[in-house]
Amino acid sequence: MSTIPHLDQFCDHLALERRVSAYTVRNYRAAVENFVTWMEAAGKWTGDFAAVRALHVRSFLIEQGRVKARRTLHNHVSGLRAFYLYMRKHGAVESNPFTGVTLPKLDKPLPKFLTESQMRQLLDAPVALWKDGKIGEYEAFRDSLILEMLYGGGLRVSELCGLNHGQIDLGQGIARVLGKGNKERLCPLGPVAIRCLRAFVERFDLTADYAAAVVTLRNGKRMEPRQIQKLLKTHLAAAELPLDMTPHKLRHSFATHMLDQGADLRAVQELLGHANLSTTQIYTHVSIARLKEAHKQAHPRA
């Protein structure tokens, strides 16, 4: 495949100006590359995105719908729409052929989460592994901090990896988090997470300067999301919990437990940094489903 015009600049714009995650940049790049590959195979690629017509897009979506999952197709179209919006803004095209296209409806499975007792098992796992001699002291204290902050603050793993000491008010127990779309929000972390942070810094005499990363490898290097995903698997296995749990599912657990304990839906929306209330409402469906299951199992008329 030859160099795709505007793609590198678009990806730089996403990463540097819109500050989206590396995961999103990678997926949007793949979406554009996939579309160009399809256009080339169909003999319709002229090297000019302005020459793409709605007819091409419809054919592309019909064919891709046969081989790609619905969610993948939705994500690719989101990437292509964003790419065309970028090109329109810079005068490379006059219209966006991906605007208004009809996509297959997405299934909305309920998010998976850990129960409160399972969450306690997971939070206890790092110290238990350390006492058994299976991980080092540094890793035990750091991993406890990671799990407490993901669960206590409902943070995205990318937000935790990007968090610096200067963004945390230890006295107030609040982190100033930079989330999706470069939007800043305040996240209460809870007293347990703050105690873990203090203990981690003091025990290992770590630098807590304004720009220093909160979670690091032993060599002081800032951790990456994939490294946290990997260590989570270790602690899930130790706690004998489902290994398909991810850092994002700890966020699901945070939201579900908050609502179960009577938190206001809009407060949870703000804590999670959701732009739309409809995104947060999925967790009310989780709570309702659990109530119905409890009723079914226990009520004589169920």
C-alpha cells in the first residue's frame, strides 16, 4: 500500500491535539487503511479521498458487514467519519460520504463486573502473593495501589497511567484526572487508596514531584496500560477469580457498587467522566437484572 494522504497528520492531530488514547489512534489508523485496501481491491481507489462517493461507502459497508463484527464496523466508521471531518477542516475534501450512513444495530450486553466480596478478594491478592514469596515487596505495594485507585476512583487504566503526583490532593483525597477528549474531572479516590499511595511513596522513598508518575516500574519508568492488564491477570488467578476481567471491568464494578449503595446516577456519570447520561444508565440495568434474579431465586411466586 502506498502512503495514504493526510493519514499521518490525522493521527498526530488525534494524539497531540485531541489527546485520545494510543489505542484509539491505532484503531482509527487501521480503519482508514482498511478502507483504502478495500477501495484498491475493488479498483476504485484514485488516491484522492475527495473522489469517494456514497455508493462506494454503501458497497464497502455491505461487504464489511459480512466479515466484521458489528461493533468493529461501528468503530471503523467512527474512525472514517473523524478522518473526513479532519480533511474537511483542512480543505482536502468538501463533503463527508460517511455522514448519515445506516449501520446495523449493536447488541447491548450488560457489562461484566466483580461482586463486592470478589473485589475484596482481588484487593487482598497482592499482599497475599508477597507473603507467599511469589512477588516482591515493591510490586505488592504498587499493585495494591493500582487496584485501589482503579476501583476506588473508577479510573480508566489510561488515566491512571497518565496520572502524576501533582494531580492528587492528598488532604482532600481527590485526583484531577485528564480523561477522554482532553476533559478534566475531579475523582475522589477514597481513604484506602490515599493510605496506599502514602505508604508506597514513604516505604520506597519515591519521588513525589509534581510531574512524577504515580505508578511506575521498579526502575522509575511510567507504567503502560498493557503492563497493568498483565499484572491484573496475576492477581485474578491468585484470587481464583475470572481471568476475563480487565481494568475497565473494575470500572464497571465501581459504578455498579456505587449505584447498589444508593448513589445518584448523575453523580456516577460525573465521577466516570461520561459525556452522556445514557452511557451511565447501562449500570442501572445491571442492578435491575440482579434484583430480578434475586427475586426469581427467593420469592415463592417467582
